[in-house]
Amino acid sequence: MNNKLAIDGGERVRKEPFASWPIYGDLELELLKEVLESGKWGGAGGAGKPNYSPKLPEMERKFAELQGSRYAVSVVNGTVAITVALQAAGLKPGDEVIVPPYTFIATASAALAYGIIPVFADIEEDTLLIDPERIEPLITPKTKAIIAVHIAGAPANMTRLKEIAAKHSLALIEDAAQAVGATWEGQGVGAIGDAGTFSLQSSKNLNAGEGGILTTNSAELWENAWSICNVGRVPNGGWYQHDRFGQNYRMTEFQAAVVLAQMTRLEEQMRTREKNASLLNGLLSQIPGLRLLKQDARITRHAYHLYMFKLDSAFAEQADKNEFIKRVNAEGIPLAAGYIPLNRNISILEMTEMWTGQKREYDCPVCERLCAKEALWLGQNVLLSDDKAMHDVAEAIEKVVRSF
């Protein structure tokens, strides 16, 4: 191994690019052309040509089948999907929902957009997922739901979360934005709680540029969600029959066409990510100063939207996380710092104060320490590369570890 760091003028470990994203081919072009020529471009109305089969109903059906849910509703993005799921589950402005602080801001901002107040429960040290044992002390008469976030594609402890939700009569929403294809005890995420929400944003493993999906096994919740997304219409009702208050949150036929094409590659891509994640686990586990995340045996499939690992707590005291990332990046590896704690996010705290009239503080020391000093990411496209790429990742990281 060449021990001179690239950041100091040495030869960098990785010289080739990693797998590009998005991946597309002739099928996307063919289905998009069908939509273009059909005359039916939007998510509602317009008969199109007589022999044209609309893409949105087909995509929703196939997505529901993929996750093992009875119903799916397409929406404009994953953020809106969370807001709609909370509304459809009966939450009202002023209600509270318990969420983890280690997640994309949308988990909290989607609630606040409707006046629902996020309350932060700290995460587990070894998984970075919401800690179920931190939830019950936070429950008050205003608490109406829990959002389980399947970070990086690893399902949260849905068995325990369902027990807590049932005990306290709370809705359980799964934020599965990063977890398409993931399973817990053989059951697809998004079909375990009351509702699941998925993102089709351009970085996601199933990509339409933008877009989202809401899944559920409840006919009532599906009808509520469908109505909310379709300006208050009711299924099989009249065009100007708006029995509920709703908005236009519909996707387009173009996006549905892209999703249908992307779904044909999903299984093969998942297997590639799983294989490379396993290889990386073996390589990184041999490097002192690093700690792999724990994977619950009940996770029967990890979606690997991200590959996450940590600096060991003792090593993190001598190696500044940001400097570590800078040195690894210089070796040609796109290592990233990941999230900042949402319980300290100024916009979330200001919006909470606006809705409640009170300043609130949330103590999440595990999340705050891991964000500041230990948690590290690689993106899903890295895991779509070849075996050599995984060895390069490990070599570069080991080289940097030895430099401290």
C-alpha cells in the first residue's frame, strides 16, 4: 500500500469513476413515447387513444405487489406522501407524531406542513434507526402517530413499534423513502404499519426524477389518501364531486412510464448492492478504528440505498470526522458525512414554535454524537460498481485510518 495520502500529493487509490446513475435504456424511451403519443399525459382525465393503457394504474398495481400491500396511491413526491399519510390516518393540526432525529428533513417538515408537531425519539447506537424504547416516555394525550424511518434501506424494528402503537392506539406510518424492496420478517416495508411512504426522487433506488408512492392495506385509508391527492374527489364519484378537502398531488403518466421501466431492473440491481455490501462488510470489518452497523436478524432484505458504517468511538476521539472524510475523498472515494440532527434544526424548531407558541428542546445525545463524530455514508451507486471498486473503497479507508 502506498502510504502517502493523495491529499498530501500521493497517488490516489481510486482512479476510475463508480457506477453512473440513473441507469436507463430503450424501454424508458419506448414507454415515454407511448405516453407522448397517447395524448394522455396527466394523472387524471383525458381518455387518450382507444388502445392506450394508462401507466399510472399499472404502476400503482405493480408497486403494491412489489411491497406486498393491497393498495398504492401515487403522489408528486415522498414528502407529500408523508403529509397525506398522516392526514389519511386521521391526524389533525396540533396533534403530535414521534419521529427519529436521524432522517431527511422531510420526515419532520411533512408533518409540520399540516400543523402536526414532530417529537423526537433518539436512535439506537448500533443501527441509527429509531430506538423503540425511547418512544413511550414521549407519549402524551396529543400523540397520535409514530413514524418509523427505514434509514439507508434497513427496516426499523417493526415488531416492537407495532406493539407500542397498538398499546397506545397510535397510527404507525413507515417512511420507506430509502427502502423500496426491503423486507422485515419476509413482509415488504410499507405494508406492515398503517401506511408506508416511498420516494421516487432522482437519487433513489427506484427513480422517476421526482414522485412518490403511498401504500396501505386499509381500504379506508386508501380512499382517504386517494381523495386527498385528487382534490377531494371520491373513487367512482362524479368529476365535480368533491366530498373531502384535498389538493392536486398527482403524478404524471410520464413519471409512471419511467417507474415501470426502472422496475424491470430493480431486482438485479438489489442483488448487486447486496453482494457488494456483503463484500464491503468483510473488508471493512478487518480495519481497526471502524465499526459496522448491526443488522437485526429479522431484516430479511436490506435495500441498501446507502452503505453506512461508523468510526469507532475511541478512534473518533483522535480522528476528526470531517478531516477523515476529506482525506478519503482525495483518494477518489465519495464518502459522505450524512445527516445533521433534526432535533437541532433551526427551521424545524422555528416552525414548531410557530404552531405551538412554545420553544421546544429535544435531547437526542446518541444521534448528536454519531452525526458529529462517527456516522459515515456511501451512496447506492457505489454498490452498483464491480468487486474492484469495493476493494478500492476498503484500501482507501484503511490508508486514511493509518494516517491518524
